[in-house]
Amino acid sequence: MVYKHGKSFANRLLVMYVLENDLNKNRIGISVSKKVGNSIIRHRLTRLIRESYRLNEQLFLNGLDMVVIARPGAKGKSYKDIEKSLLHLGKIHHITGLNNENNIDQVD
């Protein structure tokens, strides 16, 4: 449903699909393909994305279904790179409370 009816934006590291739900909470799905790397790399990226969202959850609007997909460029990136990428996608989806004054650098 999120893939079919949601909006998507991407940057160098991640792709994010977003669709409103009728709940008062967010649901997040994380997908890391075998193209990105072996199971150790895939699980590490999943943990980094989940932790980035968990620590910044208060910045996101409520009532959203989100699917975050790691791109092959995310392989070997640090927590800070993944977090910056996730917040950048939230900003261009207009689903975070961030404005242009915050120090979130543009990620291509």
C-alpha cells in the first residue's frame, strides 16, 4: 500500500516512501536488499536506520506509514551519515519539524 499510494523521495543513501495512516502513531518499515551486501552489512544498516529514527522520532509528524530502503551507497557509512540522510528525507517530505535554520546539510 505504501509503495503503491505513497510519495517517495530519495537521496544518495536512502529511499523513503510515506503514506498517511488513520492512527495516532507512526509505523516504520526498513528494507535492505541483498544487493547492498551480506547479512552482516544488511543487519548493521537496519540497526543504524532504526536507531536513527528512534532517537529522532519526536521530530517526525504522527500518523504516518514509512518505508525506508537502504541503497548500495549506504554500505559502510557511519551512524551520523545515515541519520543525516534520514532527516534530510524527512525534511523534503515535509514530515519533520525541521526548518531551514537547522544544521542538516543537503545530501544528494
